Amino acid sequence: MVHRFFLSLMALASFSAFAETPVFEMAHTWQGIPGIERTAKGRVFASWFTGGPKEPAPENMVLLCYSDDQAKTFTTPQAMGLPKGGTRCFDPTLWIDPKGRLWYIFNRGNKDTAQHDVWARICDDPDAAPPVFGAEFRVGYEGPYAFRMNKPTVLSSGEWIMPVTHAVEPIEDWFAGPKQLQGVGISTDGGKTWKLHGALEAPHWALECMITELKDGRLWLLTRTGGGFLWESHSEDKGRTWSKAVQSTITNPGSRFFIRRLASGNLLLVNHFKFTGRSHLTAQISTDDGATWNEGLLLDERNGVSYPDGVQDKDGLIWITYDRDRQGSGEILLAKFKEEDVVAGKNVSGEVTLKQIISRLDKPKLLPANWDPALAGDIVMQRLINTSAPRVKGAHDAEFVCVGERAYIVTEANDLKAGESAGWPFIYATMSIVNLKTLKLEKVIDFAQSEQVFENVTLPVGACFVPRIVQKDANTLRCYFTSEDPGKRQSQMWYRDFDLKRDDFAPTIHKAKIKTEAGTFDFQPQYFHADAAAQGFARKASDSSFFIFDSFKKFEGKLYVALNNFSGKQNALALAHDDLITFEVLGHFNEPQAEQLSESAVNRLPDGTWMAICRNDKGNYHFTTSADGRTWSIGTELPQVPNGANSKPTFDKFGGVYYLGWQEATKFQGVNRSVFNVDISRDGKTWQRKYRFETPKSFQYPTFHEHEGDIWLAVTQGDKDASRKERIMFGKLEVVGEFESQKGQKRIDWPPPPPPAPAMMKHGVKLFTDREYVIDQMPDAVRDLPFLRTSIEKIDVEVSKPGTLYALTPTIRPKAASQEDALQKAGFTKVDVPETQLFPGEINRVSLYRKAVKAGERFSFRKLVLLIEGDGASLREFKP
């Protein structure tokens, strides 16, 4: 039965029953992590949790429903534990003890108070109509942190044993991370008291252990990890002491599994088998106490299936519940089968039922009626604050993390002029700290600049470019930046750690690493290019502009990020190793190479497919997909992005909804990068617009992050310079999934734009119609002369008045778009003056040419030629 969510208020009374009581409707954006039990008389109970925008969240709550018709229909879910005071309820488990009582066991956790413990409610007669549960009580464990996921086990000794994950120190977070230990709670008095035993260490994300009593009397503990295998330990004294945990031979993608002994004496394991991520949930049988397992019965091959729990009834039927696509369709599913079906790998009993739905999210429409995305964008922009230091003249490309009540925003900046360039050695990396409660800028700390002396190394001359940031642990932020001097050396990405307790940076910096098929190297573009070239990448190598680009994304306990060599037009998906030093290239996506793809944003669709959206300097954004993150499709345009500009995209997922951000080519008041759209989707296929940012200040290179139920953003904006790269703005986008009221709100009435600056050869004047480049330097011979502002890509002009015509084109050098041959064929002669830096970048150092022209002469040049009118000459464009 598929039903909507209704939660009963009476569920928190001292005693609770499933009776005819008033209910109220609640909107939910996710649900998952189920449990199941079946009474001797056939009643089936199912549990799971939901609430808030995701898990973990302070709004998480635990639910229960039941069925009296063999799981054909289920009662309305009832709340068995509601959040309060920032304490969430999560990970419910159902278990019928030897006395026939039904235990509803769940966890409560509060990261602010560092209180994390196990709670339970007991129903003495689970077959009663209605079943009545006692008040919740704490299952006492020593220590400051404990939680459990899976069912207890009754040992041959009569003792009850419960799998527990715990820590020996207070944890001010939802999870204990590397401080987590695996152990057991043992009760010798029928569950009245419990004593904690065992402190097994295992890799990061070791948790959700299960215990099986082997035929030789030993206990076998298995636990999930993030390392691709379950880990195991044994106890020879019924759980009091344990062997050192080691890696088992059972593969697992870092997800909960289920193991239990069947009535036959064989072991049943429900786990991911021959999987890609959380896929291919499979039931397997072992006849030799877990030494080997058969191929088993495939229960669900789809991506996003996880967290099985199960029970075997008196007739031998096995009931398994699990979830799928928690933040999408949010399905709680049921599979039924017998042991002989698992042995045969197919339905031989005639009783196999797969993919039956117990519950599914019934989500509201993506957008409310009459939603105005442009008004929504205006509302957001009016509350953004400037986070750049007063001395800053140019700032761009920010990234941030939120920890507690503060946002830590890193960006590239300079104190000399608006804009940015990898060729400007005066660009430095800086951090701004903003209080999220007051939205006040508390501090700005510069952390890397050209030739800076650290305790262990001195940086070389060059820009400190494209900083990125990630939270390393509870006390540390890791800040990355790329030191580069294009055309003179290989760029190198470094990192510097920030101590949250000291509120200051470490005195040392260290080199980040890149891992390719050839080995592990310094994070430099030459190794990135060599890896791609070995797989058919044909573009020439670049020595600069190689960095982490997209925001870090976590999937199934692993951290991923997109890599970008901007100047080389090269992209890849990388896995961040646990040390956050090494970035392992998984797969390159650069096709079609005829385009100029760079600066990608990546995410995973509901079926597990990777998708990347790539900036294209030759036109519209391109999208590429991959089933495994290693082999990618040829990029193509998609209809949801019809007219993109060459700028950074974003691709995030908040509250089960995808947020796709892209720069529209439309120019608001003639300003480039002045329109940015944020479209939303639940399936990654059908999109609707939630925000449209239109502003003459530009809205470029935003980044979005969720923190404690709110989405925050940082974005580049400016007022005067053509680039609009002058400061970093920061503020709140929304409460996750909510739609801010637009009643009584009005659009921003932007003042009319100033008249366009004349195309004169002066410092800071915009050069081209389709780029934001401005004049940096010029030969004295053309200073203050008028020029014809056209596209950078192609110029077609006719002389309307005779005179002297000057031309600037890049000096011949590798990768420079020099048109010297074309100019000379057209009768231009080179002027003997030093080359100058027309706009940033070594390849944009130009030489000067001259010709006496007559009225009616026509010239056509490809990228890049700038024509300057001297001595009476005048030009106009024509269409060839």
C-alpha cells in the first residue's frame, strides 16, 4: 500500500496505541533506514525515520506502522519519538524478545550538547488491537556517546547482546567519525540493565555492526566501513573481549547489511553483491558458518537501495525490508522469499515477492502556483553582505564552509585593480569569517601570497589562485590554493590548515598530490595532462591553471571533486583520499575536444549515474554522464539550458532536490554575467526555475552549501569595472526546500545604466563585445586613440574614411592567437616597438602593426586582432 504521511500527536503520551485518534499531515522530503518484525500470530511491523530536510537533522523523527493482512496494506505511520531541543531521533530497530515483547529501539543525538544515547519503548502484547507501547526509556550505557542500529541477539547462554557503536569522549557532532569504536551491550537480566563491552578500532565510517553466534560458540562481529569491505572480529567469551578487528573477505560499498541464523542452521546475509555503489541488494546463504557464500538471490538491482533488516517467520518465509532513493521517491520496500530460493538463485518456492512498496513519499509540487523566480532572486540579493576587506579592489571565485555559527569564505583577491588573472602575481588567497547569526564580517585573514615565507618553504613569484576549502575534522579546516606563474613554471596546488580553536592558520604549507594511472605526483598540470593524453586527449599541455574547481561532494562516505585545467581545457572527476592530500583521477571528460570545455560541476542522479555540466568557451554548456565515474559520454547540450554563457555552473542537491545553476548569455543592462538561473528537479530530468538573479552588478561564480537546514551562498559582484570582479557577497538563499513568501514584495528597480564608455585606448577600457577583458597596457603610439570594439573571435570591417590604421595581435609564441601572417598579407607592416601586455596572460602580449588605408578597403581577421583608428581613419563593421 502506498500512503501519505500522517503522524499522530498522541504517539508521545506516556502510553501509546494505534487507535482511532486525530492525525495531522506533515510534508516530508526524505525517508529511509527501515526495520521489520513479525509476531507469532502474523502481524508485521515496519519502522523507519524521516523529518527535516535530510539525515542527520535536528528535526529527525522515528515512525512505526503495522499490517494484519500479510503486508498487503499498512496502518498510518505513527510517531514513536519526536525531536526536541535540537535532539534528533533516528535509526529505529524492531525486535521481539524471548518473552514475546516488541522492542522499539532508537537513538537520540544532539551535537550541540554532545549527548548521544540509546532509547526504547516496549509493547508487552504486540498482537493486541491496538498494540500499546510504554513510555520511552533510556537504555543505559556507560560513556558519553553511544548508538546502535541493528537487532539484539539472544545467545545460547541466554544472555542478550546488542551491537553498539560508541566513543570514549564527548562528540559535538552528529557522528563520532574516526573516534567511533565498535562494541556490544550485554544484558543478563532480560533487558533491565546493559553493560558495554569491546572497543574495536576500524577504518573511518566503521559503524552499524551486527553479531552472530557461530556453531563453535564464538561470536562473530561484522561492521561496515568506507573501505569497500566489511571488517570482522571474534569473541570467545560471549562478547566480553574481542580480537583485533581486521578486514573480512565480504565486499560492501559502505552501507548497512543484515545477517542472521536461519531455522535450518545456515546463515543468511543480505548485502550488496557485485555492486556499483549501493546497488544489487542480494540475499546469500552460507552452509559453513560464513566461510563461503553462494551467489544468492538478487532482490533489487537498482541504484540507491540500502539498509536491509529482516526476520524469518515460523513457516520459513524470510521478510526483508530496505529503502530506496531516500531523498527522491523515498521508498520503504519489502521482499519475501524462502531459503530454497536463495540457494537456487531463483523463485523455486513460488512465494518470492520483490520490490513491494510499504511506503513512498508523496511530495508536493516543485514550485508553488504563480512563483516568480526573478522576484525570488531579488529578495535574496537584497540581504547579501560584502565579505571583502575594504582595501580589496578585485576579488573572485569564492568557496566556503559553515561550522557552528560561522562561515569561512576563501577567495582570490588583490588590492590594485578589479578583475583577476593567473598572470597577476599580486593576487593572494584570503579568508573572511562571517557570523551566521548576526551576518557581520568578523575577521579577514590573508593566508597565501607571492613570495610569502613560511616555516618550511617560501612560495615562488606568482599568483595564489582559486582557493578551495573543506572541513578536515572537528577542529581543522583545510584551505587549498594554486601558486602559478604562467609560461614560466608548472603551477602547484598547496594546502594550509586553519585551526578552529586558535582561530588561526598553521605556520606551514604543504603540496597537494595527484594520483593517476602512472603514479602519485605533485599536483601539477603536466601529470594531469599526461594521464589524459594516454587516454586520447589531443590538446597541448599547459603549465598553469590546474586546480580543484567544483565544491566537494560526498557520496556513500567518500569525498569527490571535479578537477580543472582551465588553460588546457581539461576536466576530470577525482576521489579525495582520506588524508585530503591526494586526489585520485577516476575519469576524464573532455569530449568533444572541438569544444572548449572546462570548469565543471558534478553530481549523481537518482539512479547513481554521474552527471557533469561543463562551461564551454565556444558556446553553450555541455552535459556528460558516466555510470561509474570513469568512462564518460561525449558532452552535448541539453534543452533545460538553452542559452548559457562561458561561466562557472553549479550542481547541488539539497533536501532531495537538485539545484542546477547556470549563467545565461542574456546581458542585463549590457553587463556580461548579469543573469544567473537556478533550476530545480527531483529526477535530474524535469526542471523548473526557482531563482533568476538579474543585476547590473553581475551574479557570477556562485557557490551554495547547506548548513543546519539553511542554504547559504557566496558570489562575485561589482559595480564599475567591466569584469564586475570586485567583491565577494554572502548570505542566505533559503531554508532548505522552502519558498519565501512573495506577498507584498517588489522587484528591485535598478537605475538606468550609464552611457557606454567610448572605445578609446585607455587603461581599464573594455576591449571586446563578447569578453570582459579590459586594457592593461598598450604601445604609446596608440594611447588615447579610438578603436573598433568587436567580437574577439572574428572581425569584419570596412574603411569609411582614409588614414592610418593600427593593429594589435599577439606576438607569435605557443598557444598565442597571433594573426601576424594575415596582417602582413593584408599589407600591414610591423612597428618596431616593444611588445606590451594588452590584457592578462602571457599569450596576450601583443605587437603593433600599421597601414595607410583607403576608403572602401575591407579586412577580415580571425581571433585575435584589435584595429585602432589613427590619423583620420574611420571603420565600420560589415556582414560578409
